[in-house]
Amino acid sequence: MNILILGSGGREHAFAWKMAQSPRCRGLFVAPGNAGTASVATNLPIGVNEFERLAEAALRHQIDLIVVGPEEPLVRGIRDYFEEHEALRHIRLLGPGADGARLEGSKDFSKGFMQRHGIPTAASRTFTRFELAEGLEYLKHHSLPVVLKADGLAAGKGVVIAETTGEAEAALGEMLVEGKFGAAGNKVVVEAFLSGIELSVFVLTDGMHYQVLPEAKDYKRVGENDTGLNTGGMGAVSPVPFADATFMRKVEERAIRPTLDGLRAEGISYVGFLFFGLMNVRGEPYVIEYNARMGDPETEVVIPRIQSDLVDLLLAAATGNLHRVSVRVDARAAATVMLVSGGYPEAYQKGKPISGHRETGPVTVFHAGTRLDPRGEIVTDGGRVMAVTALAPSLEEALRHAQQAARLIEYDNKYFRKDIGWEFVGKEFRSL
């Protein structure tokens, strides 16, 4: 079969790398892709939100299955677009419609959904720019720290954890009045801070049945010891040591099943990946957020641990047959270290030549922000440049391999965190 993956990051390279290994994959295309996807698939220079051009390409290349990587085309309704056009309806698409993607596209909607269906989450209230005075008054009496979230999509950067009331008031004004996050901040969710440790749980569903994929933990802060600005993700590990059978049973009973039941109860047909951003609060799972797709860089540790044929799994989900397949998981640990451009997540330069990525030893390098220059050389093309992933019998060994490989890759002003997985490995290792 012919498959089209939408996206251009490390997540999409990981998808392409895995799908290319399937005997069922005859032709593999990525739009727009990057220098890494070009090594295992055919890149198509089409943006993920150019629905008409994507439709034309899907028909031209006789695409059977489309896998949507990022959230924006889902929120914009790419599934609905394909279903509305008779000539496109035969193409299977993995990803929810715009109604289901609201779980990620609107923090206000997702919080209301959790409350309606009894899913454990932090207490919250939502304010618009017309309710600024009410919101400021609410913050004066709120416990600290307090979390403020832009309602819409903000590229993973629309969250502020305020340590003081003044900081919270300033953040609310920046979002609602000054438009710091554009239209995404037209509403702001003010949420109680949950103290615990985060993890990501991923589910693949066909709307009726589901399969739980390997869990992961990612690291959002740019600085070591989880300091500095939020980013799209500086690394990840899988499995998560505290996510044992007891904890994961609670996740299924209190979060996964009520969410899928709630979607059906509200008449939302949901086909695709569903990401549960969770907080482990003294052994109890609370849902922080939903994503309507796989996370990045979590995908780069989850996909290498899946031993099943990924195309078989995705096709089963797209055709309502997920209960007929199973997910086989590698018992080894996976660790990803993300190489970024100096200055990220603020201003950074592109076009820096990259070397050493072919001499990384027993690891897999997934390209995120890369491209081929006119001479065919790989150069940087984003804030997050490469995800270096290692599999090993222990997490400490996987982290060691990933860090060693990260040091071998060179480009001007390279940066990466050296403490990914710090909660789960010894002080001696963290000091290396």
C-alpha cells in the first residue's frame, strides 16, 4: 500500500523509519518532510495545512493511508475535508475530525469534557478578555503556584506556571490584552497547580477499541535541572519506572476508558492517536491535557520500542479492526536526547552544516529541523535539530549511548541537555 505521512519533524521521521520496515508499505511519502525522511521516503513540498494540494498529491500517488503527525491540520479539519469530497473518501486517514481534535485545540473544551465525564484533573476556571477584571480578582485569592494556559494551539509554549500573584496577573494581561499568543490566548484557563511527576500515555483507537502504547516521559524546559523556558521537548525516556501495572491500571480505569466512553456519548467519532498528559500525584493519575496525536519527542522513544508492524496497527485502527491486532513491546529502555540550535526556544540561526550524524554508533538519529541545501548537504532548519535515540537493557545505558552519540554530532552553536532522565538515574551518572 502507499502511505502519506504529514509533518516535518522527528516524530514524522520516526514514523517513516518504522513504516519503511513493513512489507505492506509499497510507497512511502512525507509532506513536507525533512532531510531524514528523504532517506527512507519521498518528500513532497506541500505544507500540512494545504488540504487541496495534499488531496491532489494523494490521488496522484494513489495513497491508501494518510497518517497525520502534527496537531494543526487535525484541528483545522483535514479529516472532515477528505470525508466531504467523494473522490477522497476511499483514502483511509488516521487522525480525528475537528470535533475530536478540540480535545487538544481548546483547553477550555478539554477541561469541560473532563469535568463532564468525571476524569481526574486540576480545578480550573476560564476567562476571556472581557472578563479580565474578574480573572485578576480570582488570581488574588488563588493558591500558589498557579497555572495559566492559552486556550488554543500555541506550539507547546502557551503555558505559564506563576510563582507569585503579580507574575500571574502579568501573564493573564499579556495573554488576554497584549495578545502574547495571538488568537490562542483569546481565552485563558487558570488552573490549580498539581505537585507530582509527569508522564505521557499514548492510546491508538479505532473509535470503539483501543491499544495502549508504551508510555514515556519528556522534558520541556530548555535548561538542566528543569530550568529555563519551555520548549517543544528536549528529550524523553521510555518506559517510565513508576508507571507499574498498578498505576497503569488506574490510568485505564480513570482516564482512558472514561475519555473514550465520553467521546462516544457526545457523538464524536475518534480514530487515531490520543495522548494523555498525566501527573502522578502521590500514586494517583490526574489528566493535565490531551493531545490529538503522538507527542514529540516522545514518539522517538515509543516507536523504537514497538515490535509489531506499525502499518498493520495503523491500518487496523483506520478500518475499525484494532481488536484483531496486538502491540508487542520491546522490554528494553529507550532514551532520546534532543539536539537544538543555540538560542532556542527564542531566536536562533538556520543553515548550519551538520557533521558526525553518520558516526553515532548503536543509536538511531531522527531528524527534526533539518533540510538538504543546494549542494545536497544536511543543514539545520529549526530550533530542534535532531533526536538521538538509543535502546539498551537499562535506562542508564540507553542514556549513556544517546549522550555519547549526541557529542559526536557537530554543528555551530549546538546545545543539548545532559540530564535527561535525571529522576531515574544515580547522581554519579548525572554528573558526567
